Amino acid sequence: MMRAGKQFIIFSFLLLGSYTVFGQEDDYTQYYLNLPAINAAYTGMDDYFNMNTGVREGWNNFGVENSNLYLSAFGALNSANRSGRRNNSLRTSNPQIFDEIQSDKKFRRRHGVGGMITSRTVGPYKSFGAFANYAYHLPLTARLNVSLGTRLGYTSQRIDFMGLTVRDEVNDLFYQNLLQSQQGTQNSFLVDFGTILYSQKFYFGISTSNLMVERLNGDQLFNLNEGVIYRVHSGAVFALSPTLDISPAVSATYQESYDVQWVANIRLRYKNLISLGSGYTSDSKISILVGLTTTNLSINYAYDIYTSDLSDFNVNAHELVLGISLFNKYKLKPRFW
């Protein structure tokens, strides 16, 4: 029916609007599993390469596809040499020598590299992104480090209303106006920066999205996505017992003309293996978090329950992230952030 077609189009705009409030930002609940994606300064923090793939599916009662996908790989250069040095230092009988090795400035300086590709679909909206990261890590004190990172990216966005069906295509003026605009497309080149202060127990970072944008082509459909986004994020890990750790984290995002959006989560990990937790996104959703992590493999799942005014559109969402440690010759354990 013509009316149903209009409702479908309007709904698509509403859903798309809820996802583009923060421009190029992908809405991943478990962002802490892939921190270089939100701040390039995290790139190369570990002495091995992390490869992650994530999929997020929003299920609703309207039959509209709503999915995010990504594949990433980040690591440190010359990681094998540092890993071997750390592994051998554990065998020394002199704790003082071990401490000296761990605080050695040469040992802690490193270059991080990596990249990520993303894909996103919300009804008629589709986007693709390709990003390359670089970071340099420097020691400040015996335990405190600072890292500076940059991200280069390419994004392609497209809106296609050709697949919609209405009862009277010729006389439906709203539908005809959409068709006359053809397929809205925009390709852009991005440059962003980030910095973090971190130790083995905590991190605090500041980063940008869309700081420098060079539009390669496109019309006015995606002007909403061009504002600079600023993010502040922090997390820590505390040992409650020899077998139980707790990790709280918070992230806040700001873009001009929009309210500050913040996300908080807390997770418990048992025997460095199983984690359970919950998260909350301001005026948007609550989340249930479950994870299983070994030395070389991790599987993490999040279930989101939407609480905002758009909860009828975002009925629920399922998110699955798989991680693999590459070139981890000395079986170093992943961080619990």
C-alpha cells in the first residue's frame, strides 16, 4: 500500500537519524575490546598482534536490515624481541633485575601499526570504511606511559531508495522526490588523532573523529556526519582476590549541537577466563556482557535492551566479537580492560 510505503520510508529516516547523530561512529557496545578503533594511540600497546572481528545485528519488528561488521588487526613492531626479553626475565632469581628490565625505557618504547575495515547497513543506508593506524609509545615514569596516535581513513556512504515498493509510484510525490534525488553517495578522506596515559592497571585517553575531512565527492545528504567528534575514555582493573578481577570503564562523546553521550560498564573476570558484566548508555540502552578469554582466543557477547524513545525501532541488538592473538610466541595474557 502507498501509506505503508511512506511509513517504511519515514521509519528508515528515523532509524538512520538515530545512527548518524555521531557521524562515522559505529555503535559497538563492546568498544573496549577494540580500543584502537576509537583512539589510534592504543595501537601497539600489546607485544603481539590482535585480530578482531565483530558483528552487531539489530532485530526489530519491521524487517529492516540493521547490522555492523568490522575486521581489525593491531600490534607492535619488533614485539617478539620484547616478549622474549620479558619471558626470560621471569626466570631470573633476582627481583631487582626483573624490575629494572620492566622499567627499562628502551624496552617500553614501541611503534604500533594496524588497520581496520568496517561495513554498516541500516535499511537503505550503507557505508564502508577503511582505516590505518600508527602510534608511538613513550615511558614517563617507572610505571606510567604515554602514547600518541594518528588514524587515516576512507569512508563511502550511500542511500538507495530504489528497492522500496509503494502502491502508486507515479502519483506518490514523496516517493518521486526521493527517486529524483537518485542515490545519495559521498566518499571522504579522514585524519584523526588521539593520546592516552596508561599503566598496567588503568588508562585515560582523548581522541577525535572527523577532525580533518576532505570530501572527495557527494551531495548534501550527509552533512550531518561532518561535525568533529571528541571522545574521553577511561578504564581500570582491580584485583578483588587471587581469582577475581573487576574492571570499570566509562566513555563520553561530544559533538557540537548535540548532547553529551556517555557509556559506562563494569565487568568481573574469574580466573582470567570467564567475565560477566553490564553496561549503560545514557538515555539509550542497558547491556548484558559475557566473555570467555584464553591466551590466544576470546569470544565476547553483548545483548542490548533499548530504553530510549526509539526503543520501538531498536527492539533489541546482539553483538558478537571474536579475537585471536597472532605471533604471541610467549603466551602473553591479554589485558582485562
